[in-house]
Amino acid sequence: MWSEYILFLLKSVTFLIVVGVLISMLARLSKGGASAPGKGKLEITHLNKALDSIKHKMQHEVLNKHQLKKIDKERKITEKEKKKEKSASEEPVRKCFSIRFKGDMQASQVSGLRQEVTAILTVANPGDEVVVTIQSPGGAVSGYGLAATQIMRLKDAGLTVTACVDQVAASGGYMMACVADKIIAAPFSIIGSIGVISQVPNIHRMLKRLDIDVDVITAGKHKAPLTLLGENTDEGREKHKQDLSAIHERFKALVKFHREQLEIDDVSEGDFWLASDALEMKLVDEIGTSDGYLFNLTQSSEVYRVQWVPHKSLEERLKGASSALLASFENFLSKTRLP
């Protein structure tokens, strides 16, 4: 009886502590309020230093003291020589910047991309390079059109832009990549899908069977050629198809403008290819990965990763905090055992 009572008491106390902590966190987080668009912080990582740190740690794990002493001596000599070269040289050190774009259907990450591009333009010099790693199956035309325009800002400033595709850059993703001066793609990444798609569900017939009338009133003949609730017509479908064709032609013109070597009619019917085949079609320029390309750049340039981290809303912060606290509580209970 006493053991059961003690167990019940411990659980009750623990529950009250958890509730108290949650209330405290709620009060603290509520002071921050919901995140506003454009609010966040910029994180800069010097990849050269990060790689040196990894290399240093690996050497201390796998080498003996004699080898470490020799390497340390060589490193000091190399650093002195580099400092002399920098002081003697009047030319600025070439800088490279790495940014990542992992897109969804709405290209909602474009707000962060704008911040990253602006940050780079404040310090970059003509001739510096920006490596944009793109991962996206495509999505909204307006969103990806704006994302492609952000990359154009870099080129307009005289910077060299390299697009890297490790997994997929299709449709809107390829719209972004084609703007770059060079496209590098991993062997099994998916490239292409230069096409436009629109899917509009219509439940008019179901509503008609239920004797439900829906009035769709527009001002302008072509305001809404296809609707969800109203009765769609062949004329409306044809108008919608014409609109899609116009967007497709603009898409093709954009790709052709930036990649003149392409036979655009051969690659613009919505097909996609693995990178090894896309190389033959001249959709990409090299086979490789972003990791390998950035690693090679660190051997000759100063490379910086630039990332915009938006502030999380109150709901997002509460959800993350609650999940972490619940996981800790469950872990505590699993380890607590009474004799």
C-alpha cells in the first residue's frame, strides 16, 4: 500500500512540476508574440575555419604524438607564409558565399532568400562567387519567378553564380537553377520538367444532385474561366489552357535566354531526366555534389555560408518546447523505478 502511495505521490508531484514549467514557458514566450514577416537573424559560418576544426579533431584522434608535432610545426610555417602573402598582396582575397534553398509548393522560402542575397551584396565584390544549393520539385509560378529574380540580383552585381542540385531541381526549381552561370548536379538528381500544370477540382455536379444552387458572379469575361463550385464550360477550359500556354512560353524563353546551348523544344515538354542524362541534353554543365564543390573552393578561397533564420511564432515555439519537455518527462518516468 505504501509503495503504491509513494508512486502516486511522485507522479502527482512530477505532473504539477510539468504543468508549472509549461505555464512559466507560456508566459515567457508570450512576451515575444507572434513572428512578423521579415523578422529573424542572419547566421554566418566561415567554412574554412569549420573544416580546419574538423581536420584538427580528426588528426588528434587518428595520429600519434610524433605525427601531431610534425603537422603542428608545418601548420605554423604555412600560416606565417599565408600572412606574408596577404600583407604583400594588394588584391582583395576572393570570397565565396554559400546559400541553400529548399523550396515548397509556394516557394515560401523566398523571403529568407531575399535576406541572404541582400546580405551578400553588402560585402561582395565583382568576381566573387555565390553557390546556391537548390532542392525543389517546383510549385507556384509567381513564387519561383521571384526566387529566380533574386539570383539575377547577384549576377547583375557582377558576381558569379553556381547552382548545385543534390536531389531535385524540377519545374520552378529548374527555373531558379537555369539563371546561374553554371549548374552542377549529383548523378541521380532529377532535372528538368520545363512545363506548367494546373489542377482545378469542380463539385458542381454533386451540388446539383443535392439541389444546391451556386451563383458565380464575375465582372469581366475572363475573370474566372474555371471555378470550384460553378459550372465550367468548354470556352472557359480553352481560356485556362491558353493562360497556361502563355506561362509555358515565358518559362521556355527564360530558360533559352540563360542557356543558349539548349535545343529548347526538345526539353520543354514537361519531361525530367537524371543528371547524367541531363548533362547530354545540356541542361546541366557538370556532374558533382555541392559538398565536393564547396570543399574544393575552400582550398583557394574564403568560403562563407549565409543563412537567414526567421523568428518562430509563439505557436511554433510552444509546440517545440512542449515536445521537448514531454520527451524529457517520458524519459524520466522510464528511468524511475521503485523497488
